[in-house]
Amino acid sequence: MVASTPDATRHRDAGLYQSPSLPAGHSYQVVALVLQGGGALGAYQAGVYQGLAEAQLHPNWVAGISIGALNAAIIAGNPPQQRVARLQEFWQTICRPPLLPPSPLSQLDIGNWPEPVIGLFNGWEAWRALTEGQNGFFRPRAPFGLDHAAGPDTASYYDTAPLKATLEALVDFDRLNDSGEMRVSVGAVNVATGNFVYFDNAKERLRAEHFMASGALPPGFPAVEIGGEYYWDGGVVSNTPLQEVLTTTPRRNSLVFQVDLWSARGALPTDLSEMVSRQKDIQYSSRTRAITTYVASMQKQRRLLGELMKLVPEDARKHNPWYRRAAEEACDRLFNVFHLIYQDKQCEGNYKDFQFGARTMRDHWQSGLADIRRSLQHRNWLDMPTAEEPFITHDVHRQ
């Protein structure tokens, strides 16, 4: 086994990515899967991964926040041929109620039923999650603090101890840390300092606690202690690791699949339920366009700097530290970003992120699978960007 070190990570990312799905002559060094937070909506990300696996596009870097971090752990902690099955096992586990039997309707196809009826059923499933918790994920604490002493790791409505057991059963953390196949980065927030941090297997060994910390959204879930510090869900500060993937140095030619669970654009709310739902969409959306616009602008500036540096006489370049620093900054890289955004359904309501019903989970999964399959039908979308247009994006819903 190869130890997981920064040097090992740079080595495995430095070569060209090998996949029969990519165009001949490509120069992608990184294929990244970027997973946003969004609770129960995260099954959409699992469907996207299934589509990538079908196309033999196995990422060599997966970055996640919150539920995206949990999906990242399952993906990175299993061999390629087992990842989809393990994702299915994870989602089937956490979408079972822990106490009373599942509703008979959870096994039926009610997609053609009137939306108000589906909405009532979805509300019932969300209410069960609030009152019962979710199997293998979280359970309610006793009221009035009777089951715990005060502390940052217990100050919450729910106890996430079941999630630790679930992750340790489904994730091979030795493989995740030592195989050298995949870089893993998950975002969290230091509760004491307010600083956003990334736990990265290129820098440290990751355990179940690191992924739980990335998903510890207060006040529902408690802070998670790591190395004497306490951490909350990364979504408290930023709900996407896209900027981390696009700006990490040294920069590399990258194909990025950005999978969002919240849409920044939406209809004006007309009642309180729609208002809460819209507020969540805006709060937790990835600001993807702001990030991609910024990085695209920086790429153009680097290219301009590179063209200007060609005008510097050869003898003036030697032994000039400013020229060497400029040369490093002007190093052009090419970025191709596939943007996949879950499309809300009218009947989901403002509880869509904690409605863990099995039927809804299957719908989310199939939506992600359908979106990535449609995206990959555009074979030219996988082509390398050009020097003239070094940063390109694709979105099947805005085609």
C-alpha cells in the first residue's frame, strides 16, 4: 500500500486520466466529482455517480460537503465495481424509518397521483423523520436534555451516533486513505474560530468523524470533535467545494462534474411554505455561476500575461525572480465543467431536504441518473477546451 501524502496525490493526478469514454488525444489530468450539501436530496448525486460509472468515468478526485461528503466517503471507500451497490445500500439503509414499519405507499408508484395527495404523503414522511429519526443516520434526543450533559457534541436535537456505525460498515477507510486511487476533500467549519477548513486525504488520514463533521448541520446535529476542535457542517459557510477544486495549486487540466441540489434560480414564493423553500434554495445554492465566472476571468488574465511574457527578451528572463514568479502564474490550464442541478418538483415542499422516504429517494436517484445520461449523450461536451476558450461549462437544463 502507498501512504497517502501530498507527494503521492500529486503523482497520481499528474498523469493523463485514463478512460475509454474520453476523446482521443485529451489532456485531462483530473476528473473531479463535486458534491453539494442537501440532505435527503443527496440521492440525486448517487444517481449521477451511477451514470458516470456506466460511462467508465471514475473520478480521481471527489470533493463534498454535508450529504455530499457522505456520498464521497462511500465512493472513495470502495472499489469501482462495488461503489454503486454500496451507495444503494447506504441510501436504502438511511431511508428506512427506525421505529414503525414503512408506509405501504412507499413501495408504490404514485407519480401520477394528484400533486396535493403526493404532497401530503411527502409531508407525512418528513414528519416521521423529525419525530423518529432515520435508520442508521440520526435519532432524537430525549427532551429537556435528560439524555446528555451540556457540550458542543451533544447540543443538538438529534444524536448522529448511528451514522458512525453505518459509515464504518460501508466504507473501507484504509482503502480511502491508502489506495492512491482518489483524492478526497470534505469541507467543515471550525465552531470556535468560524474558519472554513477542508479535511483532505492528501494531508491527513480521514476517519468517519471527518465526514460526519462535514454533515453536522446545527441545531439538528451536534458538532463533531476532531483533534480537540469542534466542527459543524461546511454548508454553514459555503455549500460547495467547487472553488477548492478549481483553484487548488498546482492547477491541472480538469474535467469537473458539479452536482448541485439547490437551484439559485426559482419562482417567486406565493405562500409561507414556498417562502421557506425558496429561502433554502438561495441560502444553500452553490453560487456556481459566480465561481465559474471568476475562474474563467482569471484564466483569461493568465493567458494575457503569458502572451505579454513572450515579448520579454530572452536575456532579460534569466535569473529574474519576477519573471519566474510570473511564469508560474501564467501557466494556463483548461477546465471543462458539467453542471448538474436537481430540478424541484411542485409537491416536495419546504421539507424536501429532510424527507427521507424510500419512494422519494428512488425518484431523486432516477433524476440524477437521467440527467447525467442526457448530458453524456452530447459526446462533444467531453472535448478539451481550447486556449482561446480555456474555461467552458455545460448544463443540460440550459441547453
